[in-house]
Amino acid sequence: MRTLIYTAFVSLDGVVDSPGGGTAAEAHRSGGWTYKDIEFLPEAYELKGRETEEATALMFGRASYEAFAPVWPGMEDFAALKDLPKYVVSTTLGQDALVDNWGDITILRSLEDVAKVKETDGGPIVVHGSATLARNLSDAGLIDRYHLLVFPVLLGAGKRMFSDTDKDKQMLKALESETYANGITKIVYDVVH
């Protein structure tokens, strides 16, 4: 069974929206909040490099796929991810919307399809961005691990990491944590299934 990891830059009030700046279609009043007013310390981002090395596939919701697909294939920062298999979870995205320069891309139409992919052989699948997908995966009990970089900022508005769904308590086991001089805190949690 594969491990499904949700990775996020998250504000202290749970916002994961537009950490790098947002898009024209989905602008956020605080877009780019991960680098504005917070000193860049390379050691705070070590987790991101490790994710890149360990990922064997990527997963996105439709909106994040549409934002990343035109940009990430040509970016040096994401070169190691270019040829990895990718899954896009969407009920509306058509095959004609997939880019052809970013490895094998499969559209999954439901959370049941995600569960089937998790049952296959292989290594970790990392979910980037995709706030709506992350909430749905969490509510369905499909996320196995969280890789969080918590930023010392309250944004007050934006897409949140967790839904307001009334569900049973879910225990997490802390695997790693570290706070850096710029106030960013790394927390890695395994979900206790």
C-alpha cells in the first residue's frame, strides 16, 4: 500500500491558499505570504527537498493542476518532479486539458479511485496545493502523513487545510518537529489509522 502525503505551507490559522502568490483566476489578498516579511532560511525548507527525493508520484486537484501544469514543467526548482507520474483528481477535467511535457498524467474521477491507487505497489504519493482535495481526502481518511511548514502569520481569509465537517476524532503521531529562527515550524505527522 502506498503512503499518501499532504504537504503544505500553512498559516497559523490554517490557511493554505496562495502561498506563492496565487493566480489571476484565484487571487488572494495576501498571496505570496510565504516569502513576504519572513526571512528566507534554507534550513527551514529542507523538508521540501526530501519530499522531492522520496516522491514516486504527485497528486493534484483540478485547480492546482491547472495552476502548476503550465509552469512547473519548465522550472529548474521542479526538474526532479518532471517525469514522475501525476494524478489529477477531478470530475470535470478533460483529457484534452492535460499537458504533454510533464510525465504520465492520469485523471482520477473519485475518492474511490484515489483509494484504489493507494492500494497499488510503489512509494509515496505527494499532494501539493489542492486545498479542496486535501480537505476531501482528510475527511475520507485517505491521507497517511502530513508534511507541514507552519508560518508565523495569521491570514484571516483563504482556503483552509481542514474542513468544518463534523467527524470523529483523528489521532496524529508526531514524527518530526523543529522551529527555525524565522519562526517557521516544521511538523511531520503520521495519521493513526
